Amino acid sequence: KLYIYIAFMYVLWGMTNTMADIPYWSMVPSFTNDPKDRNLIATVARTFSGLGQGIITVATPIILPLLSSGMTTDKGYSATGFSRWAIICGGLLILFSSICVFSTKERHVVYNAEKFSFKKMFKVIASNDQLIVFMIFAMISNAGWYLTSGTAVYYFTDVLGEPTAQSLFSMIGAVGSVLGLLVIPVLGKKLSNRTIYQISLGMAILGYVLMYIFGPVLKITIALDISYIIASIGIGSMFVAQTIFLADIVDYGEFKSGKRNHGRCPE
């Protein structure tokens, strides 16, 4: 029963997270049509998004033993510690989401009486070939990124037996992600977003290849961390680029169909 409950709640959490994530990033094209402003908005939003993820990832292995009580594992973890930390993180999620909802306002309200339907949604997706390509690449890149985080927990805890080393690994990844967020504003002055995305993808691939060589094969922790910086810079830059591309895809869809489909700010 416990496994069923956990599985159900995890799926529910994933659904609600996606329901909030899609309109959040879809608001970018409604803010401005200027490419430079879009680059800035996407960079700032992704910076704080990556910062929040980095803080939680780095803090979790450190805080869990402090919150744990009763029967603990040899690493100092307990079910009580996980529960308390989950409650704290959940409370922070509700707090910051509420701030975003109530503080974000649409300056020029465009009312649309057309009702939403799943049939219309699939029709919009099918008519926008660039959106389909974007969805595929976004799904693959996000799956790979979260798979890395999940694998890191197993690798440092069960393979190396050093769970606290995961904090350093995650901190290095967070630093790399922040550096990656600066790639587009810096290189965007001379290179196109397409070229920057290709460079970022190449860095991510190189970083993961090196991580495989220095991690499971050679087990050189320092080299593994350096490789993770390279991969994180590429991934961080790719995420910003994807957010910018989403805004461009909305414009492309409007150009093809004559209708604009994007997220709107709360009225």
C-alpha cells in the first residue's frame, strides 16, 4: 500500500508541476517581442530556477541527518528526516509559487472568448512542426538531466559510500549551470541562438563522455567533478536557449496559422 501511495503521489506531483511549468515559461513571448529582451528574461528566470534547484540539491544530504531522529541508517538518514525535509520544501514551494501568481500581472489584457480543449491543443501541436521538434528535444534533455541527478544519489551513496560527496558534486553542477546561463547573453552579441545551442549541445555531450570515463571507469572523483562542470555549462545554456526558442515558436505558429497560442499572465 505504501508503494502504491508513493507512486500515486509522485505521478500527481509530476502532473501538477508540469501544469505550472508550461504556462510559466509560455509567458515569455507575451512580455516582449524584442529578441534581446527575451534573452534577458529567459536568462534571469533560468538563473533563479537553477539557483533554487542547486540549493536544494546541495543542502539535502547535509540537512537530512540534522532532521533525522529515531532509527537511522549508517549515513544518518531516517524516514522522519525525509518527511520533515519534504514538508519544509513543500511549504517553500507553495510560498514562492503564491508570490509568483499574485505579483505577476498582465499590463495589456487581451481577452479571448475561445474555450480551451484538448482537441484544439493537439491541433495546434500538429500544425507547428517546430513545436514538435522542440518538445522532443526538451523531453530528452530534461530526462537526461534528471536522470543524472537520480544516478548521482545512487553513485555517491551506494557505489562510493560517500553521500556527502554528492553535495560537492551538486554544488559544482550548480556553478556550471550558472555559468551556462551567462553563455547566451555573452555569445549572443556575435553568434545566433542556433549556433549557441549547437555549441552548448556539444559541451553537454563532451561533459557526459568525460563523466563516464572518469566516473564508473576510472573512478577519479576530481576529474568527474570537472567533467560535470563542462556538462552543466552546456545544459544550463541549452535550457535558456530552449526557453527563448519557445517564444520564437509561438511567433512561428502565429505566422503559419494566423492565431497566437501562448500562456497568459493572471488577470
